[in-house]
Amino acid sequence: MALFLDETDVESLLSFRDVYESLRRFFMLEDQGLAVNTERVRTASHGTVLTYQAAAAQGIFGFKTFISGSFLGALFNSQGELLLLASSDYLTRVRTGVLAVLASDLMKGDYGEVCVVGLGRQGSFAVKAFNELKGIEPKATAKTQAGVNRGLENLKAIGAEARVVNLAECVNGSDVVVTLTNSKEPFLKAESLRRGAHVNAMGSNLPERAELFADVVKRASVIAVESVSQALREAGDLILAKKLGMLDESKLIPFSAVVAGKWTRKGDDEFTLFKSVGVGLLDLATLALLYDKAKKLGVGKEVPLSLKWSPRGNGGHGPLTP
């Protein structure tokens, strides 16, 4: 029997702390060669895009697909049995916000002032994640006043606390800067960042979009990415810097290596960058957590769904009928 979770179920089950620990665990598995990530596939037609991303770890296989604002995640075991179908919009927002905190903890260490640029679907949850996991009320902003106004509504809707300021005030003096926008043009310059800052650039996963000017990429002593090959293919920030001859690819390291402690910060003045494009491993880690909690707490609806055809008819593992 497969388990189905709607958005209400997902929201009732996921805590920011549990997601934090699950993401950390799955990146450790990847570093140990026990988890694999499949690069994102996009299928476009008539202005609509279907996106698919997947990963596997220790006999669990999962994927997330999304199209026009609809998100669906699925989990299978190694025998091909469907374990879980879950609505995955809330899941995506939480795991993205939590990832910003995890990267900040591991790459910056001690920090106080946090700036979040972008207060849409993802950015507002980054604010909430810093509230929940660090007890920090970030400074927050958007690129336009209309974006700020919508962001205030988003923050209120999820009970997130932030000091909303302008872009310059947000960035200046912050230990950590998180960008989560859909910007097509760079807006963050190296000169605006304090010495020893850490940046989580998390908005662009398309070559034609970039949040960072190339000098930010050039200045970084290390650039952590979830997948080196996927980042070089999708991350507009890195692609722009490479075109301008300002990307040193030797600085790129897998984020899993950071989680495993194979990289450590050299000093308080070191400028570091985490460039996230959002990969299937993040979704697998969160879907696996969801499934375990749902089974333990008896949440969700069991669905009698078999995906295997049999010539014996509808008994047992027979074909589905409308």
C-alpha cells in the first residue's frame, strides 16, 4: 500500500530541525559514496516546463517533479514498490530555507547578522528557518517595493520575523547574505559585502539568470555546490563569471565534502560562497523523513496502488482498472 500525503499532512509532519538533520545525513551519505544524485531534466513545450529531479540512497529512490506551480514527490524501495506520494510545495520551501541555515553553519560558523534578499516562496521560508533554528531575526528585503510589500504578507502568513530594510542596509555589515530571487540581472556586488562574509546564492538555476556580479564569484576563496557538473550547467552566476574569465573552477567543491568536514574555514576574514541550484538529493532526504514520520504517527492516506502488470488479472498484483 502506498501512502499519500497532501500539503496539510506534510506541514503537520515537517519540522525545521528534523529537516536540518536529514539533509546533513544524506549529504554525509553522498560523501561516503552511498547516495547518488541525478541532474535535473526539463521538458518544455508551448511555454510550460515540466521539471524532474531524482536521487537514491541506501535502497531508497525518490524523485520530485513540478509544473506550473504543482509539486509532486514520490519514494520507492529497491524492489520497485511505491512507498509514498506527497504534495511537495511546502516540502520544497522548508528544505530550501533549512539548507541556507545548514550552509551558513558549516561555512561561516559563528554569525549574528543575517540578510535575506528575496521574500517570495523560498525567501520567506529562509527567514523562518533562521528564526526556528538559530533564534535570529534576519534583515530582509526585496529588489522592488512591490516585492517588499508582498514579502511582508508572506512573512505574516507563516509567522516569520524579520527586520525589513532596503537592499544596501540589508547587505552592509551582514555576516551571512542569502539571495533567493528570480532575478535575471546581477544585483549583488563584492564591494557591498563585509570582509569575512558568507554568501548563499540560491535563486538562479537557469543559465540566463544571475544574482551575483562576477566579482563576487572571483572574490570567493571557495565555492561550494551541491553538484559541480550541475552547477556549471545551470548556475547563471557561475556561467556569467566563467564567460568573463572570473571563475576559477579549482575553487569549486561539493557541499557534501563541507558537510563531511573535509573543508574548514581558514579564518574570520575568509570570504566564502555556497551556490545552490536545488538538487534531487535534497528532496530525497526530505521525502524519506516524511515517510518515516508519517508511518510512525499514522498520518496520511493508504492507497491500494500496484504499478506492476500481471496476466493473472486483477487479483493480487493485477493491472489497475479505471
